Amino acid sequence: MPVEFLWAVALFSTGLVAGGGLGVFWATNSANSRIQQRERETRLLQEEARSQYKELSLQAKAEAFQLRAETEEELKKARQGLQKQEERIQRKEENLDRKLEGLERRERQLQNRERQTDLTYTEAETLRNQQLTELERISKLSLAEAQELILTRVEQETRDAAARRIREVERATEEDSKKLAQKIIGLAIQRYAGECVAEMTVTTVSLPNEELKGRIIGREGRNIRAFEQITGVDIIVDDTPEAVTLSCYDPVRREVARSSLIKLLKDGRIHPSRIEEVVLKTQQDVDQLMREEGERIAYEANVQGLHPDLIKMLGRLKFRTSYGQNVLQHSLECSLLAAHMAAELGANIHVAKTAALLHDIGKGIDHEAQGPHALISADLVRRLGRSPAIVHAIAAHHNDEEPQTVEAFLVQAADAISGGRPGARRETLELYIKRLEALETIASSFTGVQRAFAIQAGREVRVLVQPETIDDLASIHLARDVAKKIEESLQYPGQIRVTVIRETRAVEYAR
């Protein structure tokens, strides 16, 4: 191996050794520097941590001090509140003590008064016994006799007081009883079917001679049967000279039959076909007449805007009567009266006069519908577009509904004035006499009645009693009993006054 190569290897080895030593030295220095840097950073962090710890410690001490101060303040307030409550409780206990002392003092006073009351009661009882003994000695009456005398006087005073109380109650309930009486009387009159029905359901037709009766009857009665079948009216041919009677509850049918019969008698041709022709023509004439009469009455009453059917139904009342009074004329009178009273009172004039004009319109169809004519009228007017105020005033004019408006009371008043005025309504002499006799018979049927007189066209009954049988108190009871029996036994319009007269006369002669 050459020497140069060996030298080269030696040099290279030496270089490697030197390089490795330098590398180790450099690495060692770098590690030392990093360790020193880390130590410095650690010291800085430790110092920063110490400073933060001091700050946090100071802050915690400050917060603890503040919390302690707040807690002490709250405790102080709580102690003050407890102290105030203790003071209030102490004051209440003192007040209770004072009240207890007052109650004990009052209890002692009540006990003293109770003892005094017992003593006083004992003394009063002793004094009462002495007085009773003295009174029995003076009056010469025993206790039982005195009690009987007192009870007799108390009974008499009680009877007198009862009679006075009865009068007061009768006066106090007069308004309610009038309303109830109006309702009962109204229903009774509508349903009444006595002797006066014959007057209102028949019409007499005069004949020029007796021979026409045979022509009216026709061969084997075909004319009269045809006439009755077409018109719905019964013809009564009796012994009445030169007259026949038409009978039907419907006044319009009766009027059609009357007019048709008069036309047939004038024409002279009486046979079934001619009867049918005349009756149909007469029905048209009567319908036209009813419309004209309805329009005339509505114009005179100054009521506009009525439904054509209402106009016709109003004209139908021309042939309807109530106790002899024409219902159409009665409706017109009521309308004018209600309008005048509404103007005086400041009420609704239109409602008052319209309701009064239509209040009896149901009487034109009351034989076709069930119920009181006031409700029939109200239902008919409601269906034909009148206002609720008008419908109510019509329905309430006989208290079938309770009157709620001024106009309803005005319609009631107008109806009473028109129907109750002298001469408005009538009845036959026979019925009138029978009613007066019935009133006198009822009044005379009671014990102690001497005489009874029906006066003022049967609106009042005066009863004369025997004074030795009937005393003043019994007179009051008798008047009430007579009135009650009249209500139960008779049917009549309006009201009847019962007056009991008790008279004592002392007569002596000087000779």
C-alpha cells in the first residue's frame, strides 16, 4: 500500500474526528442556550403568576369584605324588623290585657244587673199578684172571667181590624184584579153563546107579498136548496107575514145572501142557474164594497201604507157588530181617540192610531181561526208587515199579553171609551130584564137580606139588609160574597158594583 494513500486515510480520519468533535461541541452549546432560555421563561412565568396571585388575593379580600359588609347590613335590617314585630306583639298583648280587664269588668256589671233584675222581677211579680187580688176584689170578677171579657173585646177588635185590612188589601190589589177581570170577561164574552147570538146571526128580508115564499122555495124545494148551497146561508121560511129570515154566523155571507135575494125578488126569475149567477155577481159587488169601505175608513183615520189584504179585512168589519155596535165604526172611533190621547201624552201617534184602527180586525175572521180575537188580529197584522210595536199594542188591548208600552195602554183606553160610552152598545129588552132579575135574585138569596135592587142598567146592585141580623163587619163580608156569586153565576160586560146598605131607625110618637 503506498504511503500517500495511508496519509490520505490518516488525514481523512483526522478530519472526521475533528468534524465530529466540533459537531458535538456545537450541539452541546445549542442545548445549553435553549435550557437557559427555558429557565428565563420559567422565571418570567413564575413572576407573572406571583403578581396575578397577589392581585387575585387582593380582589378576593375586597369582595369578601364587601360581602361581609352587605351581610352585616342585612342582618341589621332583619334585627330591626324583628324588633318592630316584637314591639307590635307586645302592644297587642297589652291591648288584649286591657280588653280582658274590660270584659271581666262588664261581666261583673252584668252579674250585678242580673241580680238586680231578679230582685225587680220578684218584686214585680209580688206587686202583680197584689194588684190582681185587688182588681178581683174591686171588679168582683175572677181571673178567668176577666180573661174571657178581655178575649171577647180582643176578638171584636180583631174582627174590625180584619175588616179594615180586607178593605186595604182590596184597594191595594184593585189594579191587578182589574187586569185579571178584563182577561176573564173578554174570554167569556168571546165564547159566550147565549140568547143574544140569535140577534147577531140572522137577517130579516121583507117580501112584497106572501106568494114569493113559494117561488123562493121552488118546486120540491130546489130553489131554496140551491140558494142555501151556493151562499152557505140558511133560509128560514115560517109564519112571519111577508118576511123570511137568513141565518148564518158569517156576516159577509149573510150580506151576500141578503143582497142576492133582494135582486132575485126584483128580477122575478128565481131558479138554480139564475141564483148562481146573481150570487157570484153579488159576491164581487160585496168584495168591492169592502175594499172601498176599508179605504174610506183608513183615509178618515189618516193611516197610510196598509196592505191591500188589511184594507179588505178592515172593510169586512162593516158587516160585523158587537153588542149592537158596528165594529168598523168602533175601530175608527178608537183610532181617532188614541191619536188624540197620544198627542196629549207625547206618545207615538202613528203607532197608537194604527193599532187602534186594526185592534179588532180579527173579528172579521174569528169564526175561521181559534183563540181570542186580539191575538188573531195581532197575528194577522204581524204577517202583513206591521211593526212589532203595533202588533204588541193590538195583542195587549184585552190583556192577552201584558201591556208594555204607552201606546198599548192608549189602545185599551180608546177601546173602553168607544165601547162603554152611553148608547154605543145595546141589548134587547127581554135580555136586559132577565139580567136585572138574575142580579136581584142572587143578592136576595143570602140570609139577612131584606131587599135588593139592580140600578144603573145593571151596573150596580144595592142590597138592603136587616140591621138586627147583619152588623157592620158582616156587611163587608156580604158584599164580597154577593160579588163573588155574581161572577160565578152570570156573564156580563164590564163590572158590577155591589153596595150593601145597613140602616137602623128609631121611631117614637109623642102623644
